Amino acid sequence: MTSTQWTSTLALPGQPGGDTWGDLPLTFRAGGDAWMPGSYDPISKTIYWGTAQAKPWAQAARGTDGDALYTNSTLALDPATGQIKWHFQHLPGESYDMDEAFERILIDHDGRHSVFTMGKLGILWELDRRTGGFLQATDTGYQTLVDVHPRTGRATYKPGMLQSAGQSVSFCPSTGGFKSLRAMAYHPSTQALYVPLNLNCETAVFEAMDRREGGGGVGSVRVSGYTFHPKSPNQMGELQALDITSGRTLWRQRRRAPYNTATLTTGGGLVFVGAWDRSAFAYDAKTGAPLWETRLPTMANGFPITYAVNGRQYVAIGAGATIQASSWALRVPG
């Protein structure tokens, strides 16, 4: 007979962090989904997992004004016991569906043992993976919602951006995010991360919610419009190479149709990625120069992979629309 270990990604009443939900009973504490695989460090025997937003999305809808731990956090877990060794909350009290639930990439560089991640806001976070200490945050410069303290890494809403129920608000990115399920990839020779971004903005009204309905759900959101980002008119897709030490953008490629796959880097110095318009590309990892392009039968999707058979290397890129991707494609302005 085996025992099952489990870890709550929501701080429970009466436990550490439980008061960050105010006086909400457990019935109404929701979100913190951990729906992307974590990353394991065999040296420290720690697994690093990201969590999603609190639900309903808006603070006004869920009835909280605190941090709502452990939503939108990196959790360092002991896989043997499920114990949380440390946590870092990227977006305390998040109110716009800006998930931080995506891939955690473990990189040793410049004497640091780091874990990197990027969520919907397009902010690249670097944490010390032994202690959870904040090292740096690199804002790609497109989001309009939060400021990040340069020493502590604590994110707070910009003046006027914490919305009220029933108030129309315009914000970047849209609830779909700049960076989402499409994973970034690291190349050790360039010490850069290659990040697929969708540059878009939204105007919407977040409505109040009857808390008797329960704790789940996104809440009522009335969308009045989506637009291209003002810094990238008529071009929604961006592939950006970010130096992990300085945070500097090494190069970027833009196009009207968004990139729709994770990136894949190779030892030969290539970056592969696919797009909504059936295109697939290979770029030079150092310069960003386009080296190859092909047309797929339908929309590029998922995670490109590479493999070898009899000494010959292949790259495979999935093709096929999804309901969510198709619905977003219909929203592209113009």
C-alpha cells in the first residue's frame, strides 16, 4: 500500500498565507491551477512549478484585496513530501487573468543557479533556485498594468489600473497574454532565451459576481474590443531573443500573423518556430536572420521537436487548429 502526497496551491484558512485571502472561506478560494509540467533539479532534488491566477479573475469579483497566495507563483517543492521549500509570488492579488503558470527553465550562469520564467505580461523573471531570492525582472516593455520593484521584485498595479466592477478599462496585453502556452527555449552558446510573443491589447468590463455561485469560474467579462499593440501596429507576432544576463533584447522578428508554437533551439545555432498562417521558420540564433521557411498544411501548433534517424537529423512541427486558437484568429484586427 502506498501513500499519496499532495500540496495545495491555495493557502488554506488557518495555515501560513491563509490570511492573504482575507476572510474568504475555502469554498470561495479558487485558481492557482498548476497545469503546466514543472522542472526538476536532480542536484537539489527540487521540482519547480508555476501556478495560475486567482479566480474569479478580478479582485472585485472574488472579494479579495490581499495577495491570494499561492496564485501566480513559483513553488519549489520537495517531490518526496510535497513540502513547499520556498515560494515567490510574481503577481500578488492579480486581477486581469495574467497567468504565471508556464515553463520554468533551470540555467546555471555567471555563478548563479537560476530558474527563469515568463508569464502573460511578458516580464522575464530570474530567481535563485536554491533560496527563491529575487535576482532580476526584465520587462519587454509592452505591458501597461504593473510596476516591479527593482530590488524586491514585488509587482504592484500602476495608478488607475486596478479596475473596479463595471468599469471599462483598456489594457495590454489582452487576457490572452503576450506570452502564454508557447514555451520559450534557451541556447547556451548565445546565453539567450527565444520568446514567442503575441502583441495585443483589450478593452473590457469586469463585472461583479454573486459569491453564492461558488469559488470557481472566471467571472463575467464583457469585451468591447481587441487591438494591435500601439508599439507594433499591424504586426501581432514577435519573436524576441533576450540575453539572460543583461535582459537586453538581442534581436526581434515581427510579422502580422502571430507565432503559435513553442520555440526550439538546436546545437547548430538555429531557432525553429511556427505561426498561425501555416508558416514555419528557422532563424539564426545569433543574428535573427531568417534562414528557412516552409508552408504547412494548416496552422502550426504545439511544441516542435528534433530527432535523428541513421545519422540524419529531422525537425517535426505539429499542424492543426484548436478551438481556442481558431477563436483568437478570428479576433485579429483588420
